Amino acid sequence: MGKNQHVVPKGDKWAIKGAGNEHYTRIVDTQEQAISIAREIAKNQKSELVIHRKNGTIRDKDSFGNDPYPPKDTKF
């Protein structure tokens, strides 16, 4: 499993940063662009995508690896 990918604010832009990395992977103009790029990286690395708000709090997460707590199969 690779490093989790974080989409974080960087001034008036948005950045993608691998967990624990000192440098940003990429800096783009919009959060939407950053999410798209980070999602592909997370899929390739079978890791988690963590999306932050402008204030730094976590807005959303998406897992592309082996989920230790997968949803139960429910029948309706």
C-alpha cells in the first residue's frame, strides 16, 4: 500500500502531497483539479485520498486499498 494522498490548500491554489513527504507532488489552480490528480495517484498506489477544506480540516476521504472494515453485505 502506498502513501495516502492529501489535497490541501496552498495559498490561493491547491496542492497534492503524499503523507510524510516534504514537498508537494503538484500544485494546481482548483481543488477539483487537485482531487482528480490525487485520486488517480491513490488508485495506482492502492492508498487513501484525504481531501481538506480551505481551513485545513478534513472534508472527505476515499479509500482505494484493502479496507480493513468493508461494509457488511446487506440484503434488502
